[in-house]
Amino acid sequence: MNMIDLKDKNVVPTLEELGQAVKNPVFLQFCSEIKDTWKCKEAIEYSSCSWEPGWNVKFRKSGKTLCTIYPRECYFTVMIVINKNQKEAVEEILPGCSPELQERYDQTTEGNGQRWLMIDLEDKDALYHDVLSLIQIRRSR
């Protein structure tokens, strides 16, 4: 089977094909967990932005983007936007989160009342569960 090209905007990959390209079972586990927990479907979209061109996976619920996932080789990056309505709730749980998430949050500059967190996931570890907690906050506020 041929591997998909994540930069080829003419061929829309399936979630399973993206999972094969990532070569890490945690990618599809993470996507399944989001779909099962929040009862939403993925939207596979091509981004032409200069910062991150290529295919990504967005999960939306009730018109709100819960997160965007950027497939990589052997890992994936989850982008979660924390806005001013969610900031207090996030900062409340932060002390109980992994040192990696605390550091990422502290290092992410706030602009227009938002923090655009980019979190690399490779394992189903504390950081993985922290990201799900952030998505829960996004969903509930």
C-alpha cells in the first residue's frame, strides 16, 4: 500500500490513512476518544497557510472547534485555543497537570485574550490526558 502525501492537497486522505502516515497507534486512539467522548465527527481539511501547510483533522461540537490535530511522522501535534472564557478553568487545573503542559502553557504568549497551545503527543501518558482535560474545558465553556 502506498503511503499518502500529507502535503498533496489533491488527494483527501481518510482518518485511517492519516493514522498510517503517523505510524503511531496513539493518533487513532486519541481521535477515537474525542469522537466517543464528545459525540462528534472529524473534518479532514487541507491548510494552505505558510506556517503549517498540509492535511489536518478538526473536531467540532456545536459549531466550536475543540481541537485541530496536525499529523507528523511518529507523533502528532494538537492545537487547542484557550480563550478568555476558559482561562480561569484551565489555570485552576494547571497545578495538577504534567510539567510538560504547565511549561507549554507558560511559554505560550497570550494575544487578543487567547493562547494557541501546540502540544506534541507521542504516548498515551499524563500529557495525553491533560490534553483531553483541556478539550473538556473548551467543550463546557
